[in-house]
Amino acid sequence: MSEVFLERANRLSAARRLIADDPEYTSALALLAVHSAISWRDAVSMKLVGGVTKNKDHMGAVLVLEKQFASRKLNSDGF
């Protein structure tokens, strides 16, 4: 299941790159970046904890994953 979220993140990121240099699409660029990051977070969450976090507070979801990285002694640089 994590592959579904990872594929979504990759596709959203690819779409983001397509419009990155076009000033007409700055709002769409921001939306794609945010949703790509959320999908990536969901992919990592599925892999680490077996489910996605339903935390509406995005920073709270990040903190949960940081704890998972630390408990597994994984490098979270760039996360």
C-alpha cells in the first residue's frame, strides 16, 4: 500500500516540475508541492507504522514520523 502513496507523490512532484517555471501557475505549484509532501509522508507512514496518520495538524504528523525514525535509528535528514 505504501507504493500507492509513493507513486502518487512522484506523479504530483513530476507535475510540479512541469509548471515550476511558469508564473501563471504559482498557486497550482504550491498545491502540488503540498500534496506531494503529504503523499510522501503517507508512504513513509505506511511503511513505518502500517497506516497513515489522520492528524489534521501536519506538524503533529511529522513529529510522529520523526519518533519512528529515531526509534529505528534511521537518518531523518531531509525529512
